[in-house]
Amino acid sequence: MTFTGRFAGKAAIVTGGANGIGAAVVARLASEGAHVMVADVNEPASMVEGAVFQRTDVTSSDGIAAMIAAARERWGRIDILVNNAGVGALADIADMEADLWDKVFAINTRAIFLCSKAALPALEESSGVIVNVASISGLFADFAMGAYNASKAAVVNYTRSLALDCVSRGVRVNAVCPGLVETEMAKRAIADPIDREFWFDRIPMGRAAQPEELAGVITFLASEDASYMTGSIVVADGGITAHTGQPNAPIRQKLRASRQG
């Protein structure tokens, strides 16, 4: 797939960029002319042209400072920061250890504050952009996912607050809230046909998103096409949050009629 050079000459950092949504964002930005730093604790299996790897622990202030310094030394600028690094946790409150709660918040929420603060001077120089990857799980609740729900809800509202703080500095801040995305982690959850049907029955579009589809939304928010957007929370979930959760009455009526016929 060929894209235009919307990001020619620009420099971007993508945290958690080694796989999943992050890797798709890296590939998309690079395909459109950006220099991209893959900031991750794990090195990617392969690297697209235009990207470099910087081993980074986003829970470490020193690691983040080194990430920012390396990007500025290499390219002299930072135009885009995609705060994508994240971790999940499936645990009922009765079973959740405080250390797990703290780990989820350290990676999903505190890291966004640390990375954004560290990158802000460079982003201010370039009138740059921050895009945070939240989740529809930050808009609504899930069973046994309290830490993840709370951490992503914090990302949603911190995005709004950060956008207000940054507007006078010429820096835009937005967030995307994905639903189910067919990353390697999600593939394990829907590998069983019964589980897959269970998930897909709840998605009006009847499928998971591909990482490249989320990359399209994220790079739109990072581009000048979204120049009048800041503090926006963009949902990309196949229609899940458009639905009340009530049954599909027309389908039920057709099934009933077919049985009676």
C-alpha cells in the first residue's frame, strides 16, 4: 500500500512500537515519510525503513529522558509522540494484588504523563502532536478488569486536561479508544471458535479491527488533517459503544418466523 508523504521530514516516537498497534503505527508513519523511533522494552522482530529502535522502559524517568535525548540527537526535533505502551490485567477485586494495580497504572497512565512532560519542550518547538492510545474500556466497565478500566479512564480524561495545558504551547493532544484489535495478544483470546463467536456477536461490524486500521486513525490525528482537533477522544470499535446491549430484535423476529414456517 502506498501513501503520500504527509510526514516527510518529521520525527516521531511510538512507545510500545515493537508489535501490535504500535508496530502498525510505526510502519504507517514511516511509509508517509517520517523518521520513527520504536521505543519499547523489546526489540522488534523486523524494522521498517525509516525506523530506529531505542530500548525504553516507559516507567523509568531516566529511560524516558534517554529516549527523548536520542531522538533529538538523531533528528534534531520531535514532531509526534504516540503514547501507545500498555498492559492488561484480568483479575477480580478479591484476587487482585496491589502490585498488579500499581504496575497497570505505571505503564498505562503514569508513563503517558512522564513521556508527554519529557517530550513537551521539543514538541513545543515543532508545534507537535501527542496521540494517546486509550480504550473503550476507559469509557465503560468490563468484568474483572478494574485496574485496566480505571487506568484507561484516566488516560481519557488526562488527554483532555493535557490538551488544555498544551494549547497555549501550540501542541495538540488527542486520544483514540480502540475496541477489539486482532493483535497477537487478542488472537489468543479469540483463537477458540466459540470464544471468537462470543466476541464477534457483540460487535455490530462482526469482526475485530486490524492493527493497520487503528494506525490509520492515529496517523490522522497526528496529521495536519486534524489541525483543529485537540482534546478529542476518538472511538474506533466496530460499533460496540453505539449499542445499548439490548438484543437484535429484527434478527430474533426472523429466527422466530423461520422456526414457525
